[in-house]
Amino acid sequence: MFRTKNLFSVLLAALATLLAAAPIAARADIVVNVDQGVTQPLPIAIPAFGGSSVGGQVSQVVTADLQRSGLFRPLDPNTFVQKRIDVNLQPQFDQWKQISAQALVTGQVTNDGDGRLRVDFRLWDVYAGEQLLGLQFTTTPENWRRLAHKIADAVYEKLTGEKGYFDTRVVFVAESGTKAKRIRRLAIMDQDGANPSYLTDGSYMVFTPRFSSNSQEITFMALRPTGASIYLLNIETGRQEALGHYPGMVFAPRFSPDGRKVAFSVEKAGNSDIYVMDLGSHATSRVTTDPAIDTSPSFSPDGSQMVFNSDRSGSPQIYVMNADGSGAHRISGGGGRYTAPVWSPDGKLIAFTKQEGGQFHIGVMNADGSGERILTSSYLDEGPTWAPNSRVIMFFRDSAGGGPRLWTVDVTGRVTAQAPYPLSASDPAWSPLLN
Amino acid sequence: MTHPFGPATRLALVVLAAASLAACASTKPAGPVAPRGPAEPEAPYRPPSQPGPVTQEQAPGVTPGSVQDFVINAGELVYFDLDSYTLRADAKPVLDAQANWLRRWSAVRVRIEGNCDERGTREYNFALGARRSNAVKEYLVSRGIPASRIDTISYGKERPLDPGSNEEAWARNRNARTAITEGAR
């Protein structure tokens, strides 16, 4: 049943070396402003990469990544005067200006003598007529998609000033069967939907997986008629370990940023509180003691605080406390019911699910509770997870009587799209950038 | 997991079978009387055939102490108001009946499953469902059922009784179900 995907078993050697031949741009004239959202995505030309037959596939994956971000508008290759560009020659910029391309990506894929795949690529500012980036990556041939994602990340970073998020994976719950007897399997895929595989066999229900900071381990909740459990699963080795045994419910496990602890909820006599377990010693300490529901913890990136969900005020709201449980205070202020808070990787924002007016919403607020913005709205939008660059949120959306699907929204709320996974799925969790 | 409607459906089948048996046994209307013809020669005497063996079977119905008995005569479900785990007035007669039944059948163990409607988020609903199952457990304990005979679990919104997406379905899905796990007849 369990099959380790080759992504991790084969080490990707990403030798990013500046190509010496081309001049290095001191500045970029073209800048994509991610803060404003993008009303006019940047027109970018990505001709099919030359060299090996894989070249065309690599440039297609780069194109799809950049397009899905909503920040770029890859131009139709049929409009290109030159279909294939030698990566080592200066482009004829006038040709690209004619089709209003502002940026141009050229590349070439070759098979190295030792059986490895090598890609050279350059990013050009068409109007300034200069190279912005020239990089070379090598990897094993089966890892060509990761190579493409790394190129997309490099282009994204150069043009937006923000880290990319394309060389990442998503762990989620694949759903099938009727509503009353839903089958739930832990599953994993690349962020663009490629290489999906199952991690559990569906003989028991699974929920709310989360990646550790090193992307090798997942923590998740399992629910059987005999009770609930939380697990650690090493996705490279397949080793699975129960984190303690609890007579009541145990749920909502989350790694600390250093991966050494897991916070989760334990229910005793109907009361759910947040606990933290040290993964080395399995020593467990109770962090909240309120008789209300305390659940859905999420550490701040520096590990010093946790945001969590509590109904101690009478309805579910969002609170922040120090990691030891002291200093808890409410940060959600508006009307409605707030649940499932998640701290952004850059520490600035809290994403959440909000229920108001018969609809569910994904929203964000500053870590102090100010500046709330609602990004989505539907019958059920739930369970936000952050891309590692804190710019995109994945969540799941369900319609009355439908089935859940994975969706993404950018943090400005302008670009909402169904994630590239065509089947019923919920509880997505985005990995950090892969190494 | 036993489907909550399983035993009820089986009961309905038993009742139907009994009804059709009754129909077969009923007296048929008398046919027309034929004019008496010439006397037929009397058939030679034959001893009456031996009666077949009579097997004694349980009368169709509910076995006392069975899961079916519990579901029909005590009731397995109690319902809750929106985002509430307070036992409603209409839950108490059901839970009193559950407690009486469980006192009589002292080998029975139960698992109380807390359920929520789909108009909440996953983890909050696990916590809310746990409150509901615990509220039922506490009530049964207060009626003399040892806590050691009662397990609780929360299915949150993950095992809806009614797959619908409307007020009626949501109301049905806000429940706690007392499921017998062992000791039934």
C-alpha cells in the first residue's frame, strides 16, 4: 500500500550556478507587485526549451506554475516569431516587444554524460534588453518536474521579490464514497497535482495532516470506532508511530516550527484542551485549562506563541497565547464564528475560517487581530493552509450535496482557482519549500 | 458500525412475514354447493397421517436484551439544538429508558457517539461532538449506570445520519447515538 515516491529517495542536486556568459542585471525594471494583487498579470514569453525532448515538457510545467499564480500571463507560443531560442544567444528583443512580452524565459535541457539531466535557463527583461537571471540546475531524469518547479520559483522570486512556492508538495485527505460512509485516505501530491499517491489504505478515517518543517514527516489524526489517535508518519520510510493513547478524543495535531514538538487537543469528560508533546521524550504538558473548547492550535513561526480556537466567550473565536499557555487573549473581533486559525510562515498574518450569514469564508487578519480581510465565500470554505511564501492559501470548498475540492486563493483575494486535483479532497496542508 | 436503521428494517420484514402467514391461514369463502350425485363408493379407511414434528420457534418479535430491543424499546438517539450540548427535554425520556434498559441488562456495554451537523468546521465539531456524547454519558451515570460500561467518541460532522443539506437534515445530524458494543443477546 505504502510507496515512497522517488521525489525524496532521489536527491535533487540543484546546483544553481550563475551562467558566466551573460551580463548580470543590477536592477530589474519589471516588478510584479504582489501586495496589490495583480489586475494586470505580467505578460511573459516562455518558448519551448531546446535540447533534449524533455525540454518542451519542462517549459510547459514552468508556464503552468506561473500562470496558476495569477501574477503572470504566459503568452501564446503560436504568436512567437522565434519558436526555439538558443539559450546562449542574446534574444532579438524587438520580436518580443511586438507581442508585448515584458519578460522572456529561454532554456535548454541536455543529458549530461553521467546520466543526469541539466537545464540552463535565462530570464530576460525584454524592454530593458538585459538578462535578469541565468541559472543551471542538474538532477536525475525522473526528477525533471522538480527542476521545472525550481525554474518557476527562480523566475517568480526574481520578478516579485518574494520566494516562490512551486517546488512544494501538498498532503491532503482523498475522499470517496457516500456522505454517511465516506472513505478517507491520506494522500500526497506535488503542488501542481502531479505524482499523487496514497499514504493510508482507507480502512480508517484520517483527518488534518500537517507537514513538519523538514517535509519528511507528517502528523495526522485517525478515527476508528474504537477511538481517535494522532500519528507521526515518516513519508520517506513509511514508519508510523502513535503519539500516546487517550481514552477520549485526541485531535488537531500540529508541529512546532522546529519539528521537535506537536501541539494537539485532548478531550476529557467533554472538555477539550490543548497539550504539547515533546517528540523526543514524549513528555506531555497541558497548555490550556479553560472549561471551554480549546483546539486548532498553530504555532507562530518563531515558536514563542500559539494561535488557537476557543469558545470561552460563548462562540468560537480566535485567541493568541504564549507557547506555555500564559497571556491568552482574543484577537477576532467581528461578528460571526471563527475557527481553524493558521499562522502564516512569515509571521504576519493569521488565516482562518469564518462562518457568517449562512456562508463560510476564508479570511486573513494581522497577528494582532487587526485588518481582517475576507477572501472567499461559499456554502463551505474551510481549512486554510499557507504556501511557504505566505502569498497563497489552499483550502477546501464543498457545495451542498457535492463533494469537497481543493482550491487556492492568493492573499489579496483576487485570484481564486480550483487546485489541480480533480477528485474529492479536503484538509490540505502545504509543505515547506523542498530542499 | 451498525447502521441505525438496520434493526428497524429487519423488524419491518418480520412483521410483513407474519402478516402474509396470517393471510394464508384465513378461511376461504365457501364455493357453490354442488348437487349431490350418486353416492360414491366409500374410500377405504386410511389411518390419519402422522402429524409432522412440531418445532418450537421464537415467536416473531424482539428478543429481550437484544440490540433491536434496545433500539425499539429504549431508543438510541437523542437530538441537540444548534451548537448546544445541553440535553433537551425530549431527550430525557429516551435517556431514562436507556438507563432502565441498561440496568436490566447489566452485561451490556455502550459507546455514545456524538454527532454534529455540517455547518461547522472539522475540529470544532470534534470537540462539540465530544461534549454531546459526554452529556449523555453523565446523564446515564446519574441514573445509576456505571461509567465503566460507557465509552464515548465524537464523529464530529463526519458520519451524518441524513446526507441532506437542509435544516431538517442538520437537526437530525445533531445527535448522540448510544450504540451497544457488547453484551447484547
